[in-house]
Amino acid sequence: MADKEKNNYVSKDKLGKNFTHKKQIVKNNEVKDNKEMKEKNTSSKDIILSIKNASYRYSDAEENDYALRNVSFDFESGKIYAIRGRSGTGKTTLLSLISGLERCTEGEIIFDGKSLKDRNLDKYRNSDIGIVFQSYNLLPFMTASENIILSMDANGLKLKNKKEKAIELMEKVGLKETYADRKVLRLSGGEQQRVAIARSLSYNPKMIIADEPTGNLDKQTETEILEIFEKLAHEEKKCVIIVTHSQNVCDAVDVIYDLKKVAK
Amino acid sequence: MFILKNAWISIKRNKGRNILIGIIILIIACACTITLAIKNTAVDLIDSYKNAYDKEVTISFDRSNMMKDFDPSQSEGRENAREKFDNIASYTISDVLSFADSEYIESYYYTYGVGLNGNNIEKAEIESNNNMPNGFGHGKENNISSTDFTLTGYSSLDAMSEFINGTYTMNEITENAWDIAFDGNYVFINQELADYNNLNLNDKIVLEDEEGNTYEFEIIGIFKENEEGNGEPMSMFSNSANTLVTNASAVTSITTSNEDLQATINPTFIIDSYDNVEKLQDEFYEKGLDENFVLQTNEEIALSGVSSIENINSFATTFLVITLIIGGIVLFVINMINIRERKYEIGVLRTIGISKVKLTMQFVSELVIVSVVALVLGAGIGAVSSKGVSNSLLESEINSSNERTEEIGKNFGGPNGNEGMPDRGNRDEMRGKGMPVVQAYDSIDAVVDMKVLLELLGIGLSLVLVSSIASMVSIQRFSPLTILKERS
Ligand SMILES: Nc1ncnc2c1ncn2[C@@H]1O[C@H](COP(=O)(O)OP(=O)(O)OP(=O)(O)O)[C@@H](O)[C@H]1O
Ligand SMILES: [Mg+2]
């Protein structure tokens, strides 16, 4: 890639207006080549999640038919990342590994200094990370606030007025209080995605993972939602990882990781 | 607990399905309550029927054993048989006492018979008639038949089997008869003998043995024999016309005062279990019982009355099992459909970090809440209807048991069924008072009691859990990611 600037990788100018121009783009196979240099950097960085040589093969796939092969990425707190790649390169698969919905076939993923292998993945999902899907994945028979409260319950959050907190979160992602008691099926796609983001924030996780969160939305809405993610990363120092096809999204993030199709 | 909250929300959301599940469980619960009530009643009836009979063992002569050694068609063989027959050692009262001293025997009673002649009374007979009186025991008929009367002493009320089984029934009885019947020289005599000699209650009769010793007895009751085709066809008198019924100690005092008198003893042993009869028989042989005698039990008679109840009981069991199988299959299918339809929900709940265990708990709680409500309702409806259903099914058994008790009371001289008898109650206590007590069924109503309810709850909940196992397993195996992908 022409605009690949390895030296800017260590840029501390995270909050600068021009961070998008100093963006770093890394391909999964190249990271391996620069392993030494990377490790030198990691020691000084605030790395929250580290994928180490992860490979994944679906249980019903053939012997050598890996959906992911030797992927190594690091993610830092306070940064927003895009994972980019053609269809079928394993982006969703990678996200399911990061979110602990599947376990690596080989290699490992370390979150906050502890391997996912050693973590209770349910606990990990309901307190350490928030997940946002392209198809929102809200429970349609519940209201917006009930969906958010359900997530607080799963976390075990002890809170007197959960509904108040849910409304507060909804306002944070740009939803009026009046939406709180509406069944989610009666919200627009963009509104549903905001509810889903609010849900993922309900227990204040350190990391937000989103799989094509704006895939079904128009450009204007996409921009608004991206602003929410940017705020979360840069102001609340969360690590935000977005899987995307959208150039608009890639323009907005700090680091882009490219996934290439696994050679068969 | 948010699991329960979620379960409750889901129940309300899936009203239709949950009402369907509820109705199925309600029907099962209702059917189960009724069948369990019937089964319980049947088991109670069987128990009380079995308790109504003691486990009795008697000694009887083994004719087949005797016959197999000889060919009766040859006169020589017949001679041998007779000789052999006469040589069989009978058993005496002291043998019986030693037999009774066994760990298998709970109690025993006996009839003790002795042949005597009349002193102030005459034998009821027709001159030409050569009848032998009612014989006792085996091999000793000759001795007794040479006397006019058979004095039969019973050791206790239980021994008076002729009165219990209705062969004899009391016609007249003095007021205090049962208080004194087992202690002293009192007799019950046959109506025919009373008519023949013009005897009444409280009259005294005198008997004598061959050496001329006399024994005086007071009449405290007059009975009659109910002929059921067993009497000698040529006789105008029943077999027991010359039988005098008294107590065993009266006979014992006669036999001790005159040791030459031939007495016959017929013991009945009450044992703890029919399983021990073989061991008991060996023990008797060791104690000197001739091996031509064998032990016989009343097991067949005791069990004959329960077969119809047992049929009802096993029908109820079959019905119960079929109901449970069909109900289980229907619930299983509904559960599987339920889980399939709710895959997406499961996927979402799993991705937001609700563990498999909690999710399973939620689904089980939903089922348990619905089924407990339905079980309680079903048990209520079943309880209301079970009384009628099972009482009418078992009506004849319950009635016949009550009738039987009344009948026995009458045999012993009660004027109106139970009036002459003590109430059915503590048998030993009654026995202690010397009152005739024969226990039959208690009056039993088929009722849904705590036992039935607990059984039902156990059956119901295990049915629910078993039928939901498959769906629980599928929750464990769902991969949330796949489910969510399917959706999008
Ligand atoms: N459940 C599965 N079983 C077997 N193979 C699968 C399964 N899901 C995905 N794959 C395969 O794994 C590879 C990566 O799939 P994945 O869904 O991660 O792609 P993606 O990068 O998210 O694509 P898209 O941009 O179209 O969403 C694909 O080749 C796909 O066929
Ligand atoms: Mg995808």
C-alpha cells in the first residue's frame, strides 16, 4: 500500500485533529515480518488485546480449509481500529474469536494480559467487551430500554434505577427518551443500531467490537454513529474495533488492519 | 433473580404455547391423580385383605406319599398299606408345644379332641345308622368312633375356624358366654343334640370315659351346622350333631386325669412369612414329626380374594404408564419446537454473555412454573373426581369386605351383625378380652392424600424434566454465532 507509514505507528498524536492522515495500515502477513520491531513498540504501548498467530478452521470444514490463518494483530486502548478485507476473508470469523464466541484453533488471543483460554468467556462477554452486530441482534419482543437492562442483568450490575441508566445511555447515542418504551421492531434500522450500541455500553466495557455496524445505514447516519465510536475511543479511552467495507469508516479510524484471503 | 424475571416475561409472551403445555400437563396430572388414588386404594385393600388372614400352617397327612409305594389293586399291597398306615406315629400335645417353640412361629392355636360317652345324655343317632362321628386327625378314627361324643376343645377364638368360615353358626348363646368360654367346663352343643335330649341353655350335661370317670359341663351356647352338601346323605343328623364344643384346657384336664384316653390334637401355627414354611417343616421333622405328614398353608385362600383388586391395580398401572409415555412424547415435541423457534433469542442471550447454565435454568423455570400451576389445578380436579371414580371401581370389593365382617359376627352369635362382635379395632386388645374378633377390610375410601399429591408432583416434575432434556442439550450445543448468522 502506498500510504503505509510504519514510522507513524508510534505516533502519540492520538488526539490530534490530523490523526486520520497519519493512519497506519497493516496487512496481517506483514505484521509477522516486522515482529521484532512491533514487540519493541508494544512494551511502551497500552495494549488491551493481542491476537497471536491465530488460526481458525470451522468444525465442519475440511482438514486444511482454514477461515483464518496466522493472524497477529494488537489493539490499544483509546484507539479506533478498522478491520478491512474482501468478502470471505474471515472478518466476521475474526470478530467471533475476539468476542469469545469461538475459540482459536491455533494461536491465542490475550485480553488485558490474560489469554481468552483462561477466561470465563461468558463473563468476558458480559463485562469486558461490548459487541455490536450489523443486524443489531436486539430482542424484538422487548422495548429498547428492556434490551439494554437485560444486558445490565447479564452483567450482574447492581443498580437501583436501571431504567434511568438505560435512558441516559440512549441519550448518549442520540436517542430521545421517548424511544425507551418502544418495542425495538418499531424503531428504524439506525435507531436500532443506536440501541445496540447503548446496550454494548451498559456495563462500561473496555472494548467495543462492531461487525459492519453501519452496513445497513445511510451515509449521514453512518457518520453520526462513527462519531459516537470516535468519542468512545478518544474521550473514554476505550478500544473500538470495527469490521467494515466502508471507505467512510476507514477514513475515520486510527489504524486499519487488512485481512487477506487465506491461500488454499 | 433476572433469570426468573426473564422466564416470566417469556411465559407471558408465549401465552398460546404455554396454555397448550399447561392443558396437556393438566390432563396428565388429572389422569395421574385418579389412577394413583385408585392404586393406593387397591394396595390398601390388598393389604387389609392379607392382614385379615393370618399366615397359617397346618399339619396334614400326605396321602399321595403314602399311596405311591403301594399298588392298591393287589390285596397284599392293601394290607401293607393299612399296616403301614396304622403304624404312623401321630403327634401329641407335647409334640405340638415343642413344634410351636420355633423362631418362625408367631403364635399358634389348636383343637384338642377326645372321645367320651354320655352319662345323662344320649347320642343323637338313628339305630341302623352306622355313621362315624366327625373325625379328628388321622389314623385314630377307630378309637373315637367307639364313643358317643367328641369333645372338641379350642385353644382360642382363632382356633374356632368352623365358626369363622360359617360351617357352624350360633343359634343361642348365654349373655356372658364369651367371657367364660375359654376357662372351665362349658360347652356349646349342636341344636340337633339339644332337641334330641331336650336340653336348654345353662343345663348341665355329664360325660364319662370308659373307666367310669364323669365330667360335668354347662351348656352356654347352641349352634347349628350349615349343611352344604357335605353331610352324610343317609343321615338325618349333621356331622357335628354329637360334637361338643369346649375349650382346650377343659380337654387337657380330662386327658391328664386319665392318661389312657386317646386324644387328637389339630394345631394351627401362625407364621411370620410363607417363605419359611420349608424350613419350618424340616424343623418339625427334626423334632420328631413323622415324614408322612406335611405342612400346608392357607396362602391360596388368603390370596384368592385379592385377584380382582390386583387386576384393577395393574390396569391402573398400565393406564398410568401409557398416559405418561404419550404425555412425555407430546411435551418433548412441544419443547423441541419451542427451542427451535427461540434459537435467535438464545443466540442473542448467549452473545450478551448469559451462560448456558443460566439460559438452561431460564427455560426450565418457564416449564416448571407452567407445569406446577397445571399440576396443582390438575391434581385438584383429579382429587374431586377420583373419589367417585375409584370408589365405584372398587365398590364391590369394599362392600364384600364389610359384609364378611358382619357375617362372622353373626356366626359367633351376634344378634345383628356387628352388635355381638366388638368393633373392628385393635385385634390383640379384643383377643385379650376373649371376644371373637375377626378382622376384615377397614372401610376404605379412595382419597387423594398427601402421598398421592407428592407422588404426583414427583411424577409431573420428572416428566417435565425428562421431556425437556433434549431441548436442554440443544441449548448446550448451539453456537451463538451460527444462530445469529442464520438470522441475518
Ligand atoms: N459456519 C461456518 N462453517 C464453515 N465455514 C464457514 C462458516 N462461516 C463462515 N465460513 C467460511 O469462513 C470464511 C470466512 O467467513 P466470514 O464470515 O468470516 O467472512 P467475512 O470476511 O465476514 O465476509 P463478509 O464480508 O461477506 O461478511 C468463508 O470462506 C466462509 O465460507
Ligand atoms: Mg462478515
